[in-house]
Amino acid sequence: MKITRIVLEDYRNYGRLDMTVGPSVNILYGNNAQGKTNLIDAVCYGTGLESCRNSGDKEMVMFGKDGYKIGIFAEDDDHSPVSTRVEYSLQSDKKDLYVDNIKVARASEFINICNTVIFTPEDLKIVKSMPVNRRRFINSLITKVSPTYLNHLYTIQRLSGQKNNFLKKLKFDQSYKGTGEMELNMLDYSIADTSADIILARYRFILLLSQYAQADHRLISDSKEDLKITYNTITGCIDLLKAFLVENDNLTVYMSYGLSEGDYAKIKAILSEYILGKLQNARKTDKEHGYSSVGTHKDDLTILINDMPAKDYASQGQQRSAALSLKAAELVIVKQFVSSTPILLLDDVFSELDSRRRQRIVELMKGAQIFITCTDKESSGKLFDSNVTYFHVENGNIAEDN
């Protein structure tokens, strides 16, 4: 996959932009706060509905304007043209999505059209910060290769919101005292069913993530460090899943191709029933607290370097290497599961890395279209042999170097 053209309207500090980009390496250079990251963010959002700044739609609208538009024009690996477009209205707070100029109703119909993988200094949060950053990372990865997973996330978010709202009413509204068992039973049944789907997806891709990140981390550290990733979810679920996979000799199949329809239905039923029991056992506590204490909303990844939690014991350099290994693994997984090569977005990454880590990223980039932001175009350009297109970014204006 290669982007050929980017069109922006009233997006952040870009009033009007219509730029043709190079097929290989595109270096966006200029001083800080000129709009380089804004362009990367536009590509990220215009292809995957994810802001690398974790911004909401309202924050993306240029000051004083009524909304924004992002248009991404691309070619697949077989040179077939494809386009995506996002249009947001500030007045209605509504977002419309288009694929090849045809409006689509679901985000899941949009986000797998043109895949991107982004490297940013913020990736360090995956290793050292709160669980929400690790959940966001794994959710983003799975969504890129499995459109149905996004629907599961929407479903669990809606159901969990309904349950928490109801639990608050039970706790604080006297008119609800002594009621709610039937409503909670119905919600818990649906939550357990969807949670089983989410756990099955997350465990599979965390196994793959650990495998590929471990291999890459060994290269970066000259085999001096061993990186492992484990999945923490509702107590007992992983033990049930492991036992099922080992008993049926399905672990390799599960990781590489996914389970057969029959096996998936069997283990999902086992997990769903188990999770339902966990939810029901926690009901008394949940009523007292006014929120749900059990669920995939508390999931986390444990990242270990030489069997020690990287979050607590690794140095800044080790944490940075771990983050780079995770993102490199994401790239490999997306390549493996998607028919076209993902586009790489590097936002001011090289300034944070030593020569060895820079070289590792360059090796991973082979064959992909790349967008790089930097303040010094010469040092970034030297990393590549040829086919580099330079763009100077200044105050929301972009000009290609001749």
C-alpha cells in the first residue's frame, strides 16, 4: 500500500492542503510547532480513525472553523486505486466516513482499507505508563487485522456503560433498592459472551506479539536481554484457554490461523460460562461500590526484561528498546495478516534513538512507504540510499524541495 495524495481542509493548522507524496521515503522537516506531527496525525486518523495524540474530533478542527475533512488517496500493492475520507461537523458533532467516495456506516468497514503503523516517542508509555496505554496498543493492533474485533470493543463498551449506570442507580437511588437482578443477569450474560471473544483475540495476538518482540529485542540488545510479554485478564481465563489449546494440540494453529469454527465455539462457550460465574460472584461487591469490578476493562500486559517487570526495573534505554521491539512486532504482524504492506509513520523518532536502533528501524522499513518528521533533514536523509522526497513544513504550509 502506498499513499499518493493527501487532502486536508480546516484540520488543525492546515486550512487547505493538497499534496502529492513520494512512493518511497517522505521526509517532512522544519522547526517545531509548524505542523509536521499534525500531518502524521491526519494520515493516522484518515486511515485508521486513531489520533497519535489521542485527540477528540473537536480538538482537530481548525480554530474558528465548522469542521474538518481528511482525504487519503492511495494505491494497493497491485496498483489498484483506493481512497478514504473523513468529514466531521462541529455543529452536529457527527463524523461521516467514505471509502472510494461511498459512505460507509461502520468504522469496521473503513479502518482496514489502508493500514498504517506509527512510531512515536509516546510509544514509551506502552512500557512505563498506565494499563490503559497497553490496552490501547493491543486494541489498535488487533483492529488493524480483524474488523470484527472493533465491533466487540464497541459492544463491550456499550454493555459495560449500561451496567455501571445501573449499578450507580442501585447504590444511590432509593427507588431502585432491592431491584435489578433480572436486568443485571441479562447484562452479565451479554458481557460474558462478548468478553470471551475479546479474550480469545487478545491472548492470540499477545502470544504473537511476545514471539516477534522477543526476537527483535534480542537483535537490538545483542542477545544480552530477553523480552517476554504476558497477558493479565479475568483470573482463571488464561488457564482454561491454555488447557483447551494443549489438550486439543491447537496452540500453533490458534496463533497462526485461528481456531476452526467448531473449536472456537467450544472454547468460547467454556470461557463465557466461566466469566458469567465471575460476574455473578462479584455482584454483591459491585452493588456496594456502584461499578463493575470484574471484566476485560481491567486487562493489562506485563512486559518483562530478563524476567523483571520493565515498567518498574528497566532503565530508560531498556524501556525504549522494549517499546521499539513492540512496535516492530506490530509491523511484522500487520504484514503477516494483511494482504498489503502497511505504511510507516515515524514522528520525530530518530532523534530519540542511537545509531543501532536507527539502523534496526531502517531494516524494518524495506519495501514500505515511509513518512518521517524531523528538524534536521540531512541526518535523516543519510539513513537512506535513494528515493527520498523532502518536504519543508512551515506554519501549516508544505513545499516539496526541488
